[in-house]
Amino acid sequence: MTWPLFSVVSHTPLRGIATFLLLSLFSLSALAQADYVRKWPDAAADLVSQVRKTPDATISELQRAFAITESDEDKAAVHALLSRAYSALLLHKKAIEHANLGLELVSPANQPWLYYNLTVAKAEAMDTAGTAQQGLPYTQSAIAWAKSTEHYDLLTYALSIQGYIHLALSTTDDALSFFQEGYRLAQEHNTLLKPEDFASMIALVYEYREEWQQAIPYYERAEAYYRETNASLELANTLFGLGKAYFETGETQKSMIYLRDSANLALEIGDLQGAAYSYAIMANHLINQGKYIDAESFLTEALGIFESAENPYMQIQTLISLAKVEQRKDQFESAMTLLDRADDMANGSAFLTQKIQIGLEKSGLYASFGEYEKAYQLMLILRNLQDDLEREQNSRRLLELRTAFEVEQQEAQNALLKEQNLRQQTQIMNEQSLQKYVVAVAFLLVIICLLLLFLYVNGKRHQRRLELLANEDELTGLLTRRKTLDVVDNQLHLAIRHDDPLAIAVLDLDYFKQINDKFGHQTGDDVLRAFGKLAKKTFRSTDILGRIGGEEFLFAFPHTPAVKAESLLKKFAESVREIPFTIGNNQCRISVSVGLVDASEARTTSELTALADEALYDAKDAGRDRIVRHQP
């Protein structure tokens, strides 16, 4: 069980359990060749129910099934199931082991569906083991295959793990994008991962960003679904997420209720790590209340569980919390010892965030005991550590150039001294020295050329950025009014010259002023921002998408007749209604009215825009939330 507590890589425990169940159904059907499991396909529904309640029992059943399987494909199927089950319980070493064993038995050519399920299972296990970056190629290949063959259950599973990996790598925008794509697919297709499962994943992104208020409604949606379906493990995880969110928003009483329920439910299903996550947060409550002995008891028990499960992230976080308890008790040496233990574990780029957190705690500890010089020196180190990630490649290259330059410079100086001290050497020695000077000068010229090239490229980049600011609407990311009209005008001339079709639409968000008045301008900005992202995602890169007013937009579709444009706009209008879910405001209702015109009806952009406006007014008069095509 994985929980979003402090760590970058922490996320929902049963993040892929629905796909795990799908794998169960298909694999068990294959395993039906064995006498023992002939009855399993008929009992698939019971298995689906039990695996969500007692994953330990499911593992035992799979181990018994493995003992009687004969074919390599059947064995690989059981390995896939075991890998997923162990990942659900955060036993990542066992999960990786079974994934590798399964991959040895199948190939992408002969058993592609099973093969790519195993690759995603391995990526999931690598993520929980702290090697998220290494798992990316596995999920990417699975996503590509699932899209090409329209295997939506595998695709949603792979998208969820891809999102978790990006969450572990702190690229939250990418994580949110993958979760939202999975959410959309789960709505469009009857996949085993439901929209509510992806709602809990989206909540994790907001939790990582510390946007607690936005995370809560997504968690609540998942909680209602998991209670209805009796999915105990996911419910325990979601209760934990709500408990942590309410803890961060200061609602202590609510937080303790959710955390206690989560811990009890985790213990019922044998998920010790799940209970340990709750203990860690509950301990923070006790620390804030000054109940250090009780807090220390919870944390010590949690640390033992995390050590047994070999969960380095949570071992580090629990040691930090124990250090805080010791600090409150004025036990400087004990607190520093705990932080040193945590520091020893935080090795590698995957633990950079934890490394910085430990350093901050140490600095604060030094300061609280009056050792300000040590605290200051440590903060200087941390500042450099925070810059390392961005500067690593450039710093390495600069260091190499500087070292080479210093070596050449020293060689030149040595050659000069040698020439001064050994004037009697032969002409050959003088020529060799001259060659060294030539090499040094050539090297310096190369450096100068590289610096000039860098300045040129940087100037071009700055110029492109200024052009982008002038042509792109800052809020929506769409074209500005001036740029939109210029581009549409050019496209209209080309359409007339080459007799190509061109459709132009004017769009207006319905009752947008009421949204601003009722929910505030921040919500209005969120709506416009989401509208712009949705438009860029929906339409082609060749389409012209611009904002020409507050909530008014002008879209143009080159080489597209009005009939086809109307079809595209209808799909887009349906997606616009889902914007409230993406901005975390389910009370908001959003729709769009559209006026559409074919470019053949006029000769200038202003005339076409006026005709589209007339069609837009007809759409509003007819009740809004519709597309009206101008009739010549």
C-alpha cells in the first residue's frame, strides 16, 4: 500500500487494482487448462470481490495455482498477477522479481497483451522501489502498443502508472495530463479503471502541489465509489488521503476520524504499511498537541513496519518525524543522530527532495540550539543542492572546458619557462614549443566561437519569447485578437486564390458573467484557462484558435468545409461541459454557443466575422449551448 505522505513518489496504494483484476480474469481463463483452476473462470466475480478486500489471501491462491501450472504462458500470467498484488502491498522487490520471471517466459511477438502487462507491472514496482525514471521506457512501449491495438484496459493501466512515475519525478503537469487522459478514456469506454479511480489520482497531483482544497472533492468522489463497491483497500487509501488533506487544512477533528478509520481498515485487510502511514500522520497530530511519548510510540511502530517492507522513502520521513519529537524534548544529540540515519539512506538523484528536507531540518535544529554558524553553512550547501538539478549538465561541461583550458595554459607557461632556462636546446625543441602555443591559441579560439554561438542562440531564444508574448494570450494560451485576425486574413486570401474550403466560427461562453459573479474571478480565469487548453488539445495544429474578447473566441479551420467544422465543434462543445471537473468546481455549469460560417459567403475577414456573429446571436436566442450555421 502506497500513501501520499511527505514523499514525492507516494501515491494511492491500489492505483492499478482494477487493471490487476482484468489481468486476473484473462489469465485465469488461460489457466483453466489446469485441473485445479478449471473452476476459476466461473468464480471470477468472487475473485474480483476478494482481491479488493484481502490481497494477502489472493496471493496465497495464486501461489497454489502456480504450483500446478504447466505452460510458460500460464506461469507468466500468474507471475503478472503476483507482481501486481505485491506492488499493491508495496513489497516492491517481490513485485520486480515476479515481473522479471514472467517476462522471461513470454515475448512481444507471441503474447503481446501479456508481455506489455508485465512491462507495466515492472514499471509500477520500480516506481515504488525508488527507481521511477528507469520505469518510463516500459510504460511508454506499453502505451504505444495499447493505442495501436485499442486495448483500453491496458492503456488506462499504463497511463495511470506513467502518471505516477511523473509524480515521483516531480513533473506534476505531465502527471496530471496522463491522469486526465485516463479519466477521459474511462468515461468513453467501459474500462476496469473507472473515472473515480482517476479522480483519486488527480487528487494526488493536487496533494503533491499542496493544493489541499482542490484535492478534497476528488477524494470524496472516490470515497463514495469505493464505499459503494466495497473496495476495502482503495477505501482505506482514500480515507488516508482525506485525513491528510484535512490535517493540512487545520481541521484536526475530521483528520483524526479519517486517519483512524483508514488505519483500522488497513489492519483488517492485512495492509500493515497502510496502517503505518496513518500512524505517521496521527503522530504529527500528537506532536502538535505536545503528546510526545504517544507520538514517539506511533512513529516507532511505523518505522519498524517500513523497515520490514524495505520502504526507504517512508523510513526517511519517519526518522525525520522522530527527530522532531526529540527536538521538542530538547534532545539535540538524539535528534541529530536520527537525521544522520535518514541522511545516510537518502542517496541518489531519486532522493534529492528528501536530501534537501533533511538538510533543512538539520539547519533548523542547529539554529534552535544556538549553533547559528553551522546552520548558516548548511543552508549554503542546501542552496547549492537545490540548484544542482538545473545546472548539472551545464556545470559539468563548463568544468570540463575550464579544466582543459587551465591544463593548456599551464603547459604553455611550462614551455615558456623551459625555453628561458634551456636556450641551448635545438631548433626542434623550439618548434615543438611553438606548436604548443598554436594549440593553445586554437583552443582559445574554439572557446570564443562557442561563446559567440551561445550568445547568438540565446538572443534568438529571447526574440522568440518576445514574439510569443506578443502573439499569445497569456491566460488561455490561444492567439491574441490582433494575431488571430492577421492569420485568418492570410488564410482567407489563400482560400480564395486556391478555391479551398475555409470555415470560421465565433464562440462565446454562456453566462460567463454569472460564473464570475457567483464563483469569483479566479474561477472565471480557471474556466478560460481550461477552455484554452481543451481547444489546443482538441483541434489540429493547423487550425487557428484565438481569443478576441473577454469570453469570446474566433476559430478558423483551413481546408475544412463548414459541415466538417460543425462536427468537430460539436465534439468540442461536449468536452467543454466537463471543464468543471478539471478545475475542481462541480457546482459550476459551463457551455458554449457557436456561430459558424463558410468562407465562400463573403470576401473579407470582417464580413465573415459579422456573419458568424449573426449566427452566434441566433444560437443565443435559441437557448444557447448550441451551434448555428449561418444560412446564406
